[in-house]
Amino acid sequence: MIPTVLTNINIVDATRQDPLTNAAIVIREGSIHDIISRDSVPKMRDAKIVDLDGAWVIPGLIDTHNHMVSPLAPFYFPKEPIIDRYIRQGRETMDALQVGFTSLRVVGAPDFSDVAWKQAFESGLYTGPRLFVAGHALAPTAGHGQGMRCSVESDGSEGFRKLVREQIQGGADFIKVVMTGGVMGACWDDPDHAHLMDDELAAIFDVAKARGYQVAAHAASPETVKTAVLGGAYTIEHGYTLDEEAVQLMADNGTYYNPTFCITHLIPQAAVSEYHKSYVEEWPLQDDLHQRANERRPEHVEGFKMALEYGVRIASGCDAGPLKDTGLLEIELLVQNGMEPMEAIKAATLHGAAVCEMQDKIGSIEVGKLADLLVLEKNPAENIHNIRTVRMVLKGGIVVHDSDG
């Protein structure tokens, strides 16, 4: 197979402090074979040369907290049959690839549908992002997520040992545990409440560790964040309220933090950009959820800024849908709440790859890594909204979207 050369480009990548200008990327057999000067391209023979006319190239985006469709799907589509939801999961995931999300980490989906779609994409039956999947999230009776069908429930240490093993047997790549309530839940589903007992948590972490699986912890309060980090959680999901001790523990242990800003920001009061305003108009929240999101937002932002100050490793995950909209909004919200654009790009690429335990293969533009690339008309490091100026998307060196046709 002859190599493909993307030339006349500028590269923006988290491994480089400054953009690499006037460059070219040589792609061979799906991977980045070389990164050279544009001036070296005419010397190459037997290669497909693609002149991108000064476009900006970043690694393919990675959203590390989603359910393939919005967790509020039962609200937006109250009469949707479950089979229709499975189909929509695939459609919305494939749509996300078209705007640059070459990888997604799915933190809970009904009936191992995430595993099924992962296999469909890997087999080539359909063209979609790389999926890293949890199977079902694990929750107790009267825990968060019931009604959304993304979780399975049990009680007691024996029950949770069995659930962890069932996710492994079903094809999960990691284990997701729901330790607290959430913002988007029933009236009894409070994010300040711890939902699991010590013996239940120990059972989950012990089995996962024994089998070599990382744990993603839905933890919304300072105390549960501390418990999760000390228990060995690889990632903290949400962290709506954090204190200094919790943030320090995350920083000291190298724990990744997924703030999922969409959950507290998809309301008119938080909408700043035209894209954000358009979204909240099209996908309004019901009144009680609107109020809960509005109440939680200030402390959510405060904790995030503290995490930034302490150097906590932050990833980008939207926990909302459709992914083609909310995945990009989440990256923009990181900047809106205090990140520099380049750090937000890092959260959605290099850190995302690490969260998926794929940092040796994706997440940056380096020789030897897979050619998962997003080609933009404008520089996203100058203005994060430029991440929407999509010209071309490549997954494994194959063009999966080209705005020029």
C-alpha cells in the first residue's frame, strides 16, 4: 500500500509547546510513519499527496464519559422502544466520528449494547469511532441511573463481586461504579449521598484489581472522591463538589478527573456561545432538572478551578447527547471555566488516550501512533470554537469525513 502524505499543514499537539508549521505527515498502513517538512515532500515517490492548503491538524478527539446517547433519552424519547435506542446509539456515535471524535469511552449502556457496537465497528460492518466500554455501570438498589437502563443493580459484597465478573465476561474494558447520586436523577437521587457500603466498594475494587481492570468512579461529593481515590479508582467522574483534600489526593495519586460540565451547564443561564445557546433551545431540560443543574453549577466550577490549580490531570467527557453536539460543547466548557485552549485540547486528546489506556497508540501526533487525525480550517489553540471548523477526519489513516467531498 502506497503511503499517504498530508502536506502544507500546521500541527497542534499536546506534546509540543508551539505549533509545527509548514509540515507534512506521512501515513503508512494506518499509522504515522514520519513527520517532515513540507519542503521534503517533492522528494517522495510513489505516495498519495494531499495538499491541505495551510490547514490545522490535531489528534482525533476522545470523549471519555458518555453513554452513546443522552442519559436523558427516556425524557426526550419517552415512548422509544429499546431496539430503537440501540440503533440510535450507533447512529449518534457514527455522527460523532464525523465531527472528529475518533475514540469514545462509554461508561454504561443497556444490555451490553456498547460491546455490540464496538464489535460492529472493529469488524468493519459499520464505520465508527474506537470504543472503550464498561458494559453496565454498577449501582445499588435505589442508586443513581435507574430508569436509564445504563446500570445494573445489586446489594452486598457477594452481589457486586458477581456483577464485576459479569461485566468482564460480557466484554467490558473497564469497570464503572456509581458511588453517589447525580444531578440528573430522581428526587431521592442526591449527589451528596454515598450509595455504597464499605464492603460493597471493597468487593468491586478487589475483583477489578485482581483481574487487571481499571475502575471509573461516579463520585459527586468530596468524601466519596477521597474514598474512590484511596480505593484505587483510575478516574473520578463528575466530582460536582470537591474540597482541598480531595483535590490534593487526586493530584498526588495521578487520578484523572472527568468534570462532565455539560450536566450542570446545559441550561440557558450558563450558555455563552452561540452554539451553546442553540443547543439548550433545541434540548431543554425539564424544570426540576433545570433547577438542580443551576444550583450545582457554582460549586462544580469552583472545584474544577481548584483541580486546575493543583495540577490534577483532567479529561473531557460530556455525559450528554447527541455526541456530535455535546462532545464539542464539553471541550468549549473546559475553556469557559478556566482552561487555556491548548490545555482543553490536551484533555480531549492526550489525557483522553491515557484514560482509555491507549496512550501508546492514540492521543498525539507522533511517529508510530495510529493516524487518528482531525483536520481543521482554523487554529483551535487560538480560539477553542475553531474546533468546529472541520475539514477532514481520519481514523487509522483512512478518511472517514471530507467536507470537500
